[in-house]
Amino acid sequence: MEKYEQLLISLRRVIRAIDIHSRQLNKVSGLTGPQLMVMQSIETLATPLAKDIAKEVALSPATVTTIIDRLEAKQLVIRTRSETDKRKVHLSLSESGRSLLSGSPKPLQEHFITRYQNLEEWEQSQLLSSIERIVSMMDANELDASPLLVVGQIQGD
């Protein structure tokens, strides 16, 4: 087998692992990876604005607003208009949102990050350099991406 074939198989395995974890997350919690990340950020940041969440999870404000709309429809997130500035809408988790979040599995990237950080510094640098080279070879440098290990579209999630 050619080395490029081995590389393509390895890339496909990474994509499949992400897909399988995303499906399991959705099956267990009813949430997608981006929804889970938004909920975690709401909990961590304590009554943030949507723009704060967008910055935290590295997604566009429009995408985050769509995710929040879906979470609000599921009664997992509460929007509260600011008393001092009516243009601002703060976010918080509902009781059912907090309960669901506490029982949800961790996103795949948290598991990955833990293992990555346990590597020696030189190994981390080598992996990063190799993956950045693959991104370049695939002409994917300009693609919008956030630090979420999910497959498929994030927009309208």
C-alpha cells in the first residue's frame, strides 16, 4: 500500500471517529456538539451575550444565534433582556438545561485535548506542523473552522 493511501485511510478514520462521537452525543443528550459547546459557554461565562458566546466558541454570531434559537425552543436556554440596556439580551441555562448539561458526555475535543496536552512539547509541535501542512495541501487554509470536533454543517445546527 502506498504511503498516500495510508494517510488517506488515517484521515478517513479521524473523520469517522468524529462522526461516531457526534452521533453518540446526539443520541445520549439530544444535543449536537456545537449546541453542547454553546451551553457549556453559557454556564461558564454566567449570563453572557450571544456575541460573547460566539467569541468563546469561535463561531459566527449568526450561527450562535441560530443555535441559541434551537436551544431556547427546547427550553434549555433562557434569554433575558437587560434592565439597563434594552438592546442587550443575556443568556442563561434553564433548570432542564443545567440538568441536561451535567449529564451530557464531554465533547470529543476535550478528550483529544487531554491526550494532546499529555504529549511532549516537541510531539505537540510536530503534530501541529503536520496537520497544518495537510490543511495547506488540501487548499483548506481559508475554510472557516472552530475548535469543535464535529462533522457536517454547523450553520443552523
